[in-house]
Amino acid sequence: MKRIGALATLTLLGSAAFMLTTASPAAAQEVCVYEGADKACLDTGTRVARVCDNEADGNGVYGWFGGDRYLWDANGSAGGCSYKSYPTASSVQVCEDVYPGMFLDPCSGD
């Protein structure tokens, strides 16, 4: 009898793992990274990117979403964020434009 119970338990656990790995887009999440108070986010279901400059320090903020996909916060720290859809985005990083035009800026994960 214990053997059947163990087999049933393994079957249920296997089914639960399958459901987690084949979750619907409704189970998608927004992944955000930070550089100080500035942030960039990527919705893993819709692939909509968001960049927010949350520091009134005179430095612009941009997000990098893999390849040549860059998005700048268009209004600086004035409030709100910039959004754009990147259907093939696979990563997210936020950078503060401390050295304009040089791409030597401090970024999340550095």
C-alpha cells in the first residue's frame, strides 16, 4: 500500500511541476532592476519595457533590453516612465547617463 501512495505522490508532484513550467501568459511577471532609485523593467509576458528616472540629479536614465534595444526615460525625473514594446527582449539592465555618448555609465549589475 505504501508503494501505491508514493507513486501517487510522485505523479501529483510531476503534474504540479509540469503546470508551473507551462504556465500561461497570465502568470508572467515584471522583472525590474535598479541603479540607485532609477529602474528599468520588462514584463515577461507582454515584453513591454519600462524605464523610470527617479533621481533629480541631472543625469538621464536608459534601459538596455538586449541587442540594440535601448529605451530612454523621455521626460527625465519629471515623473512617469517611458514604455516600449520589444517582442524579442530577453534581458533588462538600467544605466545612468553619467558620461554622455560614451556608454561607460554605471549600470545595474556592474
